[in-house]
Amino acid sequence: MSRVTIYHNPKCSKSRQTLELLEEKAIDPAIVLYLENPPTETELKETLGKLGISARGLIRSGEQVYKDLGLDDEKLSEDALITAMVNNPILIERPVVITKNRAKIGRPPESVLEILDQ
């Protein structure tokens, strides 16, 4: 299997459950503590492409910074939302599991199983 990466937040129960699930499947993923080491704009665009969703689909709208930055404005571009997530990684939904060609948000954790071995 190609390398598997997880954007992980150890304080998040879904993120911990997803990591545990990967480990139960004998997968030793590269763990990116994305709050400490946020993805670049290029990496985030690649991840969105693998997820097959827009930036708005990956953004956590319940975070206070979302409100503070006015990110609910539907006129904001993809690039503006991506920049906001890179600068404020708390806005990135978690966990995200990434393989060579695909990615999946681990909500629920079992959903990531469909991209493994591909």
C-alpha cells in the first residue's frame, strides 16, 4: 500500500478513533499535527482535489474564527477560504486521511476504509 497520511488533532475524539482504526488495520500512517504544522495552500488544494469537495466542504463553520473572519460570506473565493484555513488551521475539518490518489474525512472514522488499498 502507498503511504497513508492523517491530518490529526489528538484532542479530537474522531481523530483519535480514526488513527486507532488505521492502526488496527496494520497501517502506520504519517501523522501530521496540522494545528502545529498546517498544510500549505498547494497541499490543501491537492487534498481538496483528492477529497472531491470545495474548500467550503472542508471548513469548520462552528469555529469562532470562522465568524470573526466573516467566512460565511458566500462571495468569498475558493482561494480566500483556502488561505483562511492555512492561516487558521483550526478551521480545517478533521481528521483527514490521505492516500496517493484519494482522501476522506474521518467522520465517521470508518468512512476512511473505503479509500485504503487504492
